[in-house]
Amino acid sequence: MIVYEIRVKGHLDQQWSSWFDGMTVFNDANGETVLSGPVTDQASLHSLLIKVHTLNLTLVSLYRIETDATS
């Protein structure tokens, strides 16, 4: 399974989780929001990034985290 972590400037409410396809929304103490969760394919990732753009959020970082599907 591939998990992505998208970090943006500013804080978002937990309610945005559903709009971001069920991604976990975590507000960091440094004033950034971390959206994290599994992404099925590149088209889904692109869709998430379009949503970041649509909200006019500043993208800070994007990390791909590969996890072992058997654990």
C-alpha cells in the first residue's frame, strides 16, 4: 500500500477529511496541516493536488510512504 503525506500552510478543520477522500487531517503546531492516507493510483493523487490548488492552499511538501501490505 502506498500512503501519501501532503503538508499545506494553514489549519483545516477535520470536516475537510471527506472532501480530501477520507485522508486524515492533522493540524501541526507549526501552523501547517498534514493530510495523510492511502492513495490508490496517480490519478487519485492528482485529484488530491487539484483540491489543494482549488482551495488556494500553499503546498509545503509531498511525501510518498510505502508500507508493507502484509503487516
